[in-house]
Amino acid sequence: LLSDAEKAAVVSVWAKASGNVNALGGEALERLFLSFPQTKTYFSHFDLSAGSQDLQVHGGKVLGAIGEATKHIDNLESALSKLSDLHAYNLRVDPGNFRLLSHTIQVTLAAHFQAEFDATAQAAWDKFLAAISTVLTSKYR
Ligand code: HEM
């Protein structure tokens, strides 16, 4: 699905981000909730104020899962199988929201890693996050 060059671009940006998952993930969620307020409905049990503990911890979980996926780019379906069950059967997140989160993750990476996150790397990340989203929305029915 991803070319070798695209995989390398994903991995090299991840190497920059991996040490700071709570802050970066929290920022991606903050951007999600500010730009697309309808997505807040899934998180009514969270404190959604900027920089909150809930945003940081959940952001860390989301980016942690993405980091794990960088190790299994050729095998996303089995690597993300549990998360796929969770989002489809338990959470029932509208699949359209995955595009929105993928977007705010990319904006966050662009804001922090300007040099590494060039146009080629961004296109690779867009493809990678779309592949993850496809797996996480594959069990809806
Ligand atoms: C939970 C990852 C997209 C809503 C989670 C968890 C992870 C995760 C790792 C925690 C699972 C656990 O505790 O075992 C991801 C990834 C996504 C994604 C990698 C896409 C790249 C979304 C989207 C929404 C969403 C688009 C809704 C707008 C939720 C909710 C929970 C959750 C409501 C449960 C939160 C809680 O109560 O702790 N997700 N997610 N996710 N996700 Fe996602």
C-alpha cells in the first residue's frame, strides 16, 4: 500500500514525535474539538479544556496506537484488530470523523516538525492515517 519511500517518511517523522505523545496527541485533539465541535459529542465525559489531563492522556493513547502502527505498516489489519472492534462495536464513532482527526494530527505534526514534515512526508502520513482509518472503520455494519 505504501511505497518504501513513503514508509521511510512515516517512520522518520514518527521518530521525532514519539517522545512527546501526550502533548502532541492532546494538541491534535484540541484542534479537533475547536475546528470540528461536533466531534466533542463522543467525549462528553472528558474535561475538554485546552491542555487538560484528559486531553493529554487520551491524546497519548491515540498517538501511541499510531506509533505502534508504524511498526506494522504492512499488517495494519491484525495490528489494529482490537481497536477496530472497539471503535466499531462499542464506540460507534461515525466514520467521517476519522478524516477530521487525521487532518488535525497532520496539522499538529506540521506545526512542530516543519523541516521533516515536508510535502512528501505529509502525503505519506495522509496515506498512512487513511489506511489506519480504513481498518478502524472496517467492521461497521
Ligand atoms: C478510544 C485510537 C479515532 C473516539 C481510543 C483508544 C485508542 C484510540 C488507542 C483507547 C482504547 C483503550 O482504552 O483501550 C484511535 C485512533 C484513531 C481514533 C488511532 C484514528 C487515527 C477516533 C475518532 C473518534 C474516536 C475519530 C471520535 C471522534 C474515541 C472514544 C474513545 C476512543 C470516544 C474512548 C475514550 C474513553 O472513554 O476513554 N481510540 N482513535 N476515536 N476513541 Fe479513538
